[in-house]
Amino acid sequence: MASDVPGTRKLGLVVPGLGHLAERQWIDGLALLSYLGILAWALLGGLGRFDALLFPPAEAGGFKIHPWVGVVSWVGWAALCWFMAWRHANPVVPHESDKSSNWKDFKKQFVKNRVGVFGMHLVGCLILLALVTPYVAPFDPDQIDVGGQRLAPQLGYLMGTDEFGRDVFSRVMYGARISLSIGFIAVSLSATIGTVVGAVAGYFGGAIDKALMWFVDLLLSMPRLVLLLAIVGFFRTSGAQSIFLIVVILGLTGWMGVSRIVRSQILSLKEQDFIQAGRALGLSNSRIIFKHLVPNALAPVIVYSSLAIGSTILVEAALSFLGLGVPPPTSTWGAIVNDGREYMRAAPWITISPGVMIVLAVMAFNLFGDGLRDAMDPKLRGR
């Protein structure tokens, strides 16, 4: 184990990450340096463009919220990096009288899982890149002929250009915002619906349970991709409505697995003494379900959701690849892959670049979800 030398830990107060590296905490140290690198990249890339981004003229479309979100995210993430460095330089020494808690136990177990921590930081890098995209991306994603058609990756065009001369790197960065947002929002919607349905079915049982589970089994028997293709093709829209449609469809077709998980948890929890005491006190069914049962059944839902985000990104990419996702010119990772499939031999970088981002995102969420599962499941702790 590394020795606890205050001087080495205080290095992080100058440059977050150096203190962790001095203590041989490689993953956290490299992650903090990666965050700082992205922040510096955004700062340098935005020099000379801040006024145009934050206060665009009327002919350029007027006020836009994305650059302001980028500024707030930049400040918040920088503060988070220095807070982590300060916390590492001034650790809280536990006292013998301090009581343990589920949160402390979870945090202790999760930190031990290096793969899960690596996945968490990789997710953090992807989210940070998506938030500061207006300052990292050198061009507008829809700007045509920024440097010639199908240019190979080079200085100034990190991922080359596509068949219309658009900068692929800028399109991939802006596409990350759409793809990640669809993943997060759709999974949140499906987790909410699945939790409510599973909790109601497990708590009431009887005919309600049978009816709801029959409906769940019916939906699970239908191939999801075929169902998605039929719904998207029938309700085809354009613009912002298409993004809303994709989110709603992905959310409404992905909640069945969550409902089965929650139902199994509720079936065991409702027989516990604290639930019987709540019934004896005359608590309403809604209060017992949403205040006492659901919070105690959320651990597997959180794990499932973290894993489902990656699969949802894949489903959205598949829809865009088939031409039924978010319509052009809005860029998503799947749409960019679809744009470059006709030029796989002449310009493979058009497809490879967003493909690599999809692989990284899915891998990051899967590793993060595995770490959460191991930390929350007592049977898997210590493996």
C-alpha cells in the first residue's frame, strides 16, 4: 500500500489527479487528468468564438441554450475536479463510534471494483464531451464543404469529412448529445413505468397481478425491433418531434424487464415486518408501495438501468442505420454510420468514427453497470 504522505496528496490541489497518481491510484488520477484535458480543450477551442456562440446574431439563428449549458457544465466539472482533489488531500478519518450505513457500504465496495470505477470515469468523459461540444467541435455539424469531400483524418479534421464535405468529428460530437440523451431519457421512462407496474402487480397480487403479467408476457413475446420498425414507420415525423417520438417509443417498449424485476422484489418485501406494521398502522396502499416498498426495491432497477442505457443506444443506432431513426440533417451516431455505408471502401472513416464511439459508450455503461451490480449484491461482494 502507498504511504500516506500529505505532501504528495496536496499535489492534486495544484493539478487534480497528480495527488492520486503520487499515491498510485492510477484510475482516479488518470481520470481527473482526462477531465482536465477535456476542459482545457474546450477552453482553448472556444477562444475567439465565445461571443459568437453565446450571443449569436439574429441572422445566425439568435439565442441558443446549448453554449450556455456548455459554460455552466465547464465551471461545474472544473469545481468537481478540484473538490475531488481537495477531498483526497483532506480525507475524512472514520471514528470508531461512526455508524455504518448502506451508502457507506456501497461506496466502499464499489471503489474496490476497479473495472466499475473505470467504466464510471469513461461514462463521465463521454458526458463531459457531450456537454462542452459547442466549444470542442470546430465546425457546425451541418456546415457543408468545410474542407473538401471525403478528406482523410488529418490535422484540422480529426475524423475527416463526409461525402458532403461536413466535418465528421463535429457531427460525432453533436451526435453524442442526441444519442446519450435518447439513452438516458428513454431508460428513465421505461424504468419509471416498469417500477410502477411491477410494484402494483407484486403488492396487490391476485387478478391484478395475473392481468398485468399477462400483458407483460404478451409484449415480451413480440420482437422489439420489429415492433419499433412498425411504430416508427407508422408515426413518421420530422424535426424535434422525431426525437421525442424515438424517446417515447424506446421507453414504452423497454419497461417489461424492469416490471418483472420489481415484482419479484415486492413479492418478498411485502411480507416483511415493517410492511405488516405499516398496514397495522392504517397506512394507505399507495403510501406503503411508493414510500416503503419501492425505495427498498430500487437497487436492481438502478443496475438494470445502467446496463439498459448501452442497449438503448444500440437500438437507436440500429433504427438510424435502417433510416427510421432521427431524420437528417440531425446527426446521431447511427445516422452517421448510415451515411458512410456507401463509402466503406473509399472513405471508411465516416463509418468507423461513430462506430468506435458506440462501442466505447456501450462498453462504458456495461462496465459501470457491472460495478454497481457487484457493489449492491451482497452475494457478489468480494469476488
